[in-house]
Amino acid sequence: MSQTAAAPAKVNPNAPTAEKVLAVEHYTDRLFRFRLTRPQSFRFRSGEFIMIGLPKEDGKPLLRAYSIASPSWDEELEFYSIKVPDGPLTSRLQKIQVGDEVLLGKKPVGTLVLDALKPGKRLYLFSTGTGFAPFASVLRDPETYEKFDEIIATHTCRDVAELTYSKELVGSLKDDPLIGEMVGNKVKYFASTTREESPAMGRITNLIETGDLFEHLGINPLNPETDRVMICGSNEMIKDTKELCEKAGLEEGSNAKPADFVIEKAFAG
């Protein structure tokens, strides 16, 4: 009696891949960044996000949406993360070390991409906390400098130490072998804190509303004729900044219909 061969186990084409941790850097007891290997077939647009995570004890993956902080041309993948003591994922993710494995999803998506904006002269990147991550990607993409004459990168955190990642990244742009010459004097960086004393204090929404931001930078307030905006931060910050953009006459865009400003809907719900 012949035996029937067992059918091969089905491989889920959408299953996450296990990627090696290449670097980990802790900035504060709340913030860290890490770099992973990048699968050869993995493609994304600068500013998009992907599901990443770790396997749970029951074998199922525990995944969360993370903006990719590295640009689309980078051979590695970088992520910038908060540490939540009781967070199902970040309480474990913050302990990763070089050589460990992190699960990486297959399908990057997102709205914080240049394709979702109409052409303009000046690009504003408004961020709070780890909301700077997608802009770390956009700021290192050559297309950003081909499309805009000036880029204003803002980052607001509670304490000065929490601004380290963005400050170091913007400071390194001119030395970047790929985009250094394109950057020139195009990037203006504005950082503010809401708790610890620093040269600029206040929430970014207040600084836009009062005009202090534009006065500090020596430029005119938001103008739909010339300005384009990307927004990423807490739900409240996204909502309030979106309202200020609309008040200034800017229209919200999407991948399907590019316009004047975009928010990341995945993190705004």
C-alpha cells in the first residue's frame, strides 16, 4: 500500500522576516534608536512606516507600526523608539542588543511622503517626540533637495536630552556623502522644549500661532502658495497643527490626491 506524501507546509508570503540588530544607541531612559539588516527585496519610500516587533511567548508575533528613520537608499533600516516600561512591545524591544533578531513586516505604507505633496518652495517638518523619525528619512533623501529650496525641521520634546537624535542627525547632513553637497544652507533646524529650560520654550502649535516660530527663523508665516507641510507627533499635536495649517489656507493631501500638507493617519487615531 503506497503512502501519500505529506503536502508541503504553506509559506505565508506576507509573514514578517527576522532581521539582525546591527546597532543600538540609547539617548535617554525614554528614547533609543536601532539599526537592522535590510532584505534585498525590501522597497519603501522615504517617510513610510512598517510593522516591526518580536515573537510573543505563544509564538505569535507582537507587531507595532514604526516609521522608518533611514532613507530609501540606505542599505540598513533605522528606527527611533520610545521606551514604555509596561508597553507590551517596547518594554522588551528596549533590551535588544547587537546580534538579536527583530521581526520586520513586508508592506511599508504611509502618507508622510513627497509624492503626497504638491510642488512648493519651502517644506516644513513639524514633529514632537519620536515623531521626528519619518523626517530623519525625508531629510536624508536627495529628492527632498531637488523639490524644495528650503527645509524647516522642527522638533519639540519635554527635555533637552530628548532632542539629541534630531540635533545630531541634522548636524550630520552636510557631511553625508550622498546628499552633503545638495544640502548646502537649505536646512533650518528649530528645537523647543516644554519642560526643561532651553533657548526656545513652548509647544510647536503655540509657536506657530503666536508667530514666534517664523520670527525666530526670519521667514513669513505659512503660505499655501509656497509652503508645504508634514506633521508627525502625538494625536493632540497632529490635530492642533492640522487646524493651524487649514486656518492658513493649506489643504490636506494624500497619496491619491497630493496637496499642501500631510499627516500620518496611522498614528492619529
